[in-house]
Amino acid sequence: MLRYWTAGESHGKTLLTIVDGFPAGVTINLEPINVELKRRQGGYGRGGRQRIESDQVDVRTGIWKEVTLGSPIALEVVNRDYKLDRLDDLSRPRPGHGDLTGAVKYLGSIRGVLERASARETAVRVAAGALAKQLLAEFGITAFGYVVELGGELIEPVDGPPEELQAIRDQSEVYGLNLARDDAIKQLIDETGKRGDTLGGIIEVRVEGLPFGLGTHAQWDRKLDGRIAQSVMAVQAIKGVEIGLGFEAARRPGSKVHDPIQFDPQQANGPNLGFVRPTNNAGGLEAGMTNSQPLVVRAAKKPISTLAQPLESINLETRKKEEAAYERSDVCAVPAASVIIENVVAFTVAEALVEKFGGDSLEEMKRRYEMFLEMAAKN
């Protein structure tokens, strides 16, 4: 079973993730992981911390001479902005954060909750996902995330081949697929920041090259759509997840929702075995299993909870009304969230890939994958 855990606090010395169940024999390049970490720190609307930190991943265990060993892989990202021991506790909980609830739950301090609850922790989740993408690439599977809406403003994606779309996204300061919308979105972020307010948005991730049968219909907790929803909703500030049409499917009749099944013999040797769909309203998942079409996941991120113009709160020491505390924050982190969502989706897909094709090594997984396609083609 492929899985990972994370440890570390926002202003602590280090962030760690332990990846277990990763097959042996995968050649790992750290540069793509560092590129993802840099993208996570970028995007228009970020705050001052991103100019202090310059995230780089260090491998502590599980990789030798750039090749995975099959043992747990420990990835570390050091916090240059380490100052946890010098920070005071907060007495005025911030609405939208876990400050009040966490302090009550643990009968302790707000600081102890907010340091772990911070989205800073997602740096090592991105590292784990970027590691997993190198396993997916061995099977021709790619994951690609971008922003489709920010502050209520649509960023309509342009059409084009994958390489061209990635180049557009990487040029965009808001990580969208329509460079003509960048200036208007940046202006909206600037105006919002001047008011002391924050913005949210919607992110889309597409995973291409998937075979049939990742996930299962047989048990509710192993359905891939449920596992994807859980992993995406577990990212800080995500308040909704859609797959395919999502909520729009509830507004249409069945004839405008379900995807007809066709066969193209020219694609019979590919991972879709020749089965094609004129639409992909299901978003690549049916009955909890991949159906060989592109997986399409969308996530709704709420505006950042820390406001430069704070909302009303209570001083926990006096129980008197006061403004909420303010901790250094961003105006908008939707572009950064698109990097996080891309990578947690990639890791969840990699989990399902390892579960389906098993094996202690990459060579064993590939042989099982090829055998499955051969058997399925004859079925």
C-alpha cells in the first residue's frame, strides 16, 4: 500500500513526509520536485514569507544513487523562517481558522493549533505528490492543475495540446490557461488587498493516460472518487470537490449527463483498449473506478481566513469583544493551491495504481500492467 504522513509546524525547524510502499527501481530526479515547491510558493497575491523561504527538498532515506529502494522514503523541507520558540500565543481567535475550536479541543493554546493547521504543511504534501508523479510517468500518466476561477471571475481555458497548455500556465502569474485574463485578475487581487480583504477560487486538475480499473466498486472506502474527494478536501481552505460535471449533473436530465460508449480500433492497443467517449461528463470515474477517460477534478478554495481588516472576535482571557488577531498572510493563494491539489490528486492516483498492479519493484508493476492490458483486450 502506497501512503504518506507529514510532520512539522508552520514556523518550526523543518517539515517532513514519510512515503511508504513506493516500489523499488524508480529513478528519481529531485529537480522536478523542487520546481513544484517553487510553483507552490508563487502565484500573484502571495505574502512576504514567500520572499524569505526558498523551498528545496532533501532526501533522508529510501533513495540510493537516485533510485528508490522499496523502503520508506523520507523527504524534508527546512523552514528558513524558523521562529516558533520566539512567538507569543494568541488570545483573540481568528474566524475561519481552527484557533478557537482547536484551543477548546486540546485544552491548550491557539499557537499550538495554528502552527500545525497552517497550509505551510502542504509543502511536503507537494513533495510527496511530485515524487509520485515520477512513478506515474513510467506508465504514461500525467497530472496537470490550473485555476479556472478567481474571486468570482472566470478564467476560460484556451484549447491546445498539453505541452502548449503547460507553457501557458507556467507563463501565467495566476496559473490560468488564458493569458489574456491575467491583467484583470491581478487588478482584482490588488484592489482586494487594498481593502484588507482576501479572495478564493476554483481549481481544476486533469489526469491523462489512465487505464481501466483503478479503484473499485466493491467497498465504499476504496472507491477512487471517494478517496480523491477526501485527499482534496483535506487540503487547507478547500470547501468543495467536484468530479466531471459535479453539481451540474444534478441540474440535467440523464440523457445530457451520461457518456455514450464507442469503439475506435485504432486505439485498441492503448490504455483505453479502444473504448472512447464523445463526452467526459463522468470525469473519468464510474462506480468508483477509472474508465480510461481523463480524470477531471475541481476544488473550491475559500478566501484566506486571516484578514488585514480583522473580523469581530473574543479575547479568551477577558471574554470581551475585540478584533481578531492578525498573522502575516496572503491576499490570494488560489494559484498556489492549484499546485497542491495537482499533487495530492497525483499521489492518490499513484496509490490506486500501486494497489491495482502491486509489486515490490517498478519492473514487476510494469509486467503486471502489461499483462492486465493483454488480458483485458481479450475479455
